[in-house]
Amino acid sequence: MQHKTVIIPSIDIMNGSAVQLRQGRDHVLDGGDPFERLEEFSLVGEVAVVDLDAALGKGSNRDIIAKMARLKPIRVGGGIRNEDTAHFWLDAGAAKIMIGTKATAEFCSVLPKERIIAAVDAREGKFVTHGWTHDTNDTVTDKIRELAPFVDGFLFTQVEREGMMQGFDMEAVNEAIRAAGNARVVAAGGITTTADIATLDRLGADAQVGMALYSEALDLGDAVAECLHKPLAGDIWPTVVCDESGKNLGIVWSTRESLKMAIRKRRGIYWSRSRNEIWEKGKTSGNTQELLDVRLDCDRDALRFTVKQAGTGFCHTGRRACWDSTNEFSLDELEAIIAERMSNPKPNSGTTKLLSNPVLLEKKLLEEAGELAAATTKPEARHEAADLLYFLLVAARKQGVTFADIQNELRLRNLRVSRRAMESKEARNGDSA
């Protein structure tokens, strides 16, 4: 079952650009660079990316969307009508794939259920396919009941309301939720206001929104803030602040206004209980925060901010975090030391020597990898693994690769459904010779 995400911004791509169509036919506006939209929208979680050309059988934006999948968690739809295409997107890093025309029990049952969303598009309650161009005799609720055992969720689009900015049919969404059982319903079409999104959230559905965001009729921060529940005295919510590796830096407080401002400016902006005002982290100290991600918890009564912390750290004492970490050490802290040596070389530093001598760095990497492979005891393996991790991070940072980049690469690999045989390059070359 999908985790509740409140709002899923949508990017529809045609001829390489983000666009918005009314009822799947009429071009209303050009949304510009899809990568800029992805950077903006991904702050609140997964983004839905739809290849309209592929959906309509008029081409493909595969290369663009594949690049987007490597940058941020996205769910991909449009023209996924065979297993090869489905596996391509699952291997390319799509968090989920949205299947419309080919959404049958037979087709969905051979794919990983937890990553499949059936796009059930309805016009006047009837299921439509092929980019909303072909009508069927199936009702949308019957289609949902048929597919519920084989998918993780449904994207339920009310085609006649799509792009019209005139609200959605709440009873139709309720029927879809009842038919879906444990599968999560995402509603699309006509969702325009924060009240719409809050209503859907209370019903147990997410909102996929495009036109209202592009036209600025709906503010992304407003949409998230509207779904907060059970504030503490003073209408504030506890906010856990984490760095890119997920390490907690501290706990602060947010109001609806500070949350909206944080999302709008993409900065660490909070509420000060002592000063009774909104404050921006680092505005005077220089220890600024770039806001990377915002999440509501499952009860909608707490927040988590993921930030890129600059300067000495988050805590007013000058430490990186508000908790004493004297006896702790992590790979991101090691990376920070390496990065500091890159910007401030020291003559007697081994790290500085490695960074300036690529031949030495290569030799040390090979040497330590060999010693780890040859280790026969736990102490040996522990020692050599620590050596290798250090040299690995030096080599990565030298090429501009961060620990967060490595984690993202591992995340993408974990999403692959097609696995390569575990064999050496020499073996592969020998097989093909």
C-alpha cells in the first residue's frame, strides 16, 4: 500500500516541453523546461511524469524522462503497453509506472505489484484508453475492482474535468476508494484549491495536480500546509530537520505560514517560539539551509525537513547537530573532511597528497581492494574495508561525486527488476570472444 503523500505534482511532456492540455486535447499552456519543473515540484515528494507523445502514439520523450528518473523519484506514464517498455522504466529508476491502455489483470500480474499504478481514466464514469481517445463500455469502478489485487494504486482521472479548473466529483472519488480496497487512489482532474486537496486527504486519497500549479491558482506550500492536523498551542507543529544522509540535526517548529514560505523559497525557514516570529536559518550566521524535501508524518501532525546544511552546522553552539555526537563518526563526516581538504589544501595532509597525485590514488585504491579481497579474519576485513572506503570517497570527491550521489545511484540500482549476471569483466569478455 502506498504511503500517503498529500499532493503529486504532474509534468506532462510533449515535444520535449512541459505542457498542459484541457481534457487531453486542447493545448492551454507551455510549462517550459521539464527539468526546472521537476526541481520545483520534487520538494514535496514523487512527481508524476507523463509522456503525452507516447500516450497518443505520436513519438516519445524517453531520453528526457529517463534523465529525470535519475535525478528525482518520479512515477512514469504514457505509452507503457508491453512488458519491454514496463521493464525499461522500472530499470531506468521510475519509482512507479502508470499503466493505462494496457491495464489488465493479465498484464499487471507479471509486474512487481508494489511499483504499479493503474491509470483508470474515466469520461462520464466510463473507462477510456489510448490517451483518452477510445471509449469502452466498462465502468471505472468495475475496472478498479478487477485490477485491485494486482496493483499498488490507481490514478483516477475525471477526463471531463481535466484542465477545466472547476472542481472534482467527490462522490466518484469515494466510489473509486471503496472499489480499490487497500490500493491507494490518486485523484486527478479539476483539483484546484487547497480545500480540494485537504478533502481528498481526509477521504484517504492523494491529489495529482497540474494545471492549478502551472497557472499559479494553487500554491504548493499552501497545499501541503492545508493538510496539517492537531497543532500544539500557538498553532505550531514539531519539525525534525535532517541532512542529506538522513542524520537528525535538530528539532524546530513550523507554522502554516513558515511552511509555505520555506517551500516557496526552498530554504530552512521556521517559527521562533522565543521571538514569536518567522526566522530563516543562517540569515545572520551564514549557516544557511537549502531545503531539499518536505514530508508530513502519517498522522499529519509533524513535519520532516531534509536540508543541505552550509557553514559550521545547525546548532547555535557551532556543532553540526543539536545532539552531542562526540563518540560518533559517519561517512558523511569523513566526506566533509575530504571536501575541506579540497578547498583548503594542507602540505602535510595525506588527503591533499592523494587529491594532487592521481597515480598514487589509483595505486592505493587497487592496493586496498586487493588487501580486502585477501583478508581472512574479521579484524583484517574491518581494517581493509575502512581503508578502501576512505580512498573510495577521496576518488569520488575528486570527480565531484558526493556521498549523496552514491546513495542515489544505489537507490536506482535497487529499483532495477532486470539483473545482470554476477561475473567478472574478464569472464564476459571471454564469453563474447
